[in-house]
Amino acid sequence: MMEEHGRDGLGVSEGPAPSCPEADGGANQDLSRDLNEVLRLGQINSMGGSPNIGRNIERNIESEEPERESGPLRAEIEALQNENETLKTEAEDLKNQLAAARADLYNYRQRTERERTRTLRSLTLDRIGDFLPVLDNLDRALSVPEDGTARDVLIGVRMVQRQFLSILEDAGVTPVSTEGHPFDPAIHDAIETEAVGEPGQDGVILRELSRGYRSAERVLRVAQVRVGRFEAKEAEADTETFCQ
């Protein structure tokens, strides 16, 4: 009777109920997900937060890797910024040093110019002092009585000339050689020319018109002279006329 009742589906079967592996596996998976969710929510509640806090924690965990990667880049940027500040400081120091150097150069030029002017004036005054005795002798030569002879005046003037040339020689200044010397355009100025009959006199200074002076460094004034000029054609024409 019990077997029949069981077979009719009205009673409980005495044997174990048949099992379905697929149905059991799905139930286990659902149960595992529920347990994980309960545990997650329990951890969040124990921290006094909410499910949103949990999602924020997950986002922070996910964002840790980009922050690790941006660490060296941030350090490099900071290093470049520090280097840039250092270069700016060095550039400013160099600009200040350049301005100071320019000011020193300007002051040096001004000081040198003042010293040069002062030295030149001192030398000029010393040289003028050397010529004062010459002026004294010239005054003596001009103080000859009116009834005196021209010879007395000439003697006095020659004394002044010798004294003057002596002072120039002490200063390293000497007259330029002229009469009897070949013409040199560096120290001579040919004001006049004169025809000469001998070829050896061509280009030779015949007369000094104005004396020139020179030092070891340069020519102070060229001498104005008269130079001989040999005219060969005229000499040949005179010879032909004489032969005829």
C-alpha cells in the first residue's frame, strides 16, 4: 500500500530523492555570491561606512598603479623646475656682474683720460720752463742800444738759436737734413725745382727754404726745399746746335 501511495505521488518516497548535479552547482554558486556580498557589506558596516565608501576604496586601489607610474615623472619635473630656478639665479648674477664691469670700465677710461691730460699738461709746462732762458737771451739781443751795430744783434740772435736747438736736441728732436742730400718725400716737400746740367744733380736738394724737424718716432714737420731737375733733351739739343 505504501509503495503504491508513493508511486501515485501522494506520499513520500522511502528512498533518497534523486539528485541533479547541475541544479546543485548553480545553487552553490548563488550561495557563494551571497556570502561574499554579506562579508563585504559586513566589513564596510564595521568601518562605519556605506557601500559608496567601499566603491571609493576600490577606486583608490585601482588608481594606485598610475600614481606609482607618475612618481618618477613628478620627480623629474621638480628637478627641472629647480634647475630652471638655478639658471635664472645665475643669469641674474651674470647680468649684475656685466653691469658692474661696464661701470668699472667707464670709470677706468675717465680716470685714465684725466691722468693723461694731467701728465701732458705737466710735461708741457716743464718744456715751457726749458724755453724761458731762450726768451731771456732773445730779450737781451733786442736790448741792444739803438746806436749799436747790426753785428751785435746778429751775435745775440745766434746765441738764442743755438740755445733753442740745444733744448730741442735734449728732447730728442733734430733738424731734417736737406742741402746736398737726395730728395725724400717722407721728410721733404719740394716747393721748387731748378734745372741742372749734370745727371748726378737730378733729384738732389739744392736749397733749404724752411727747416724741418723730426724725432726718433715720427716727423714733426717736413722741410720745404728746392730740388734739382736734370733735363736731358735740352742738353742734347744744345749739343746738336754746337756740332752744326
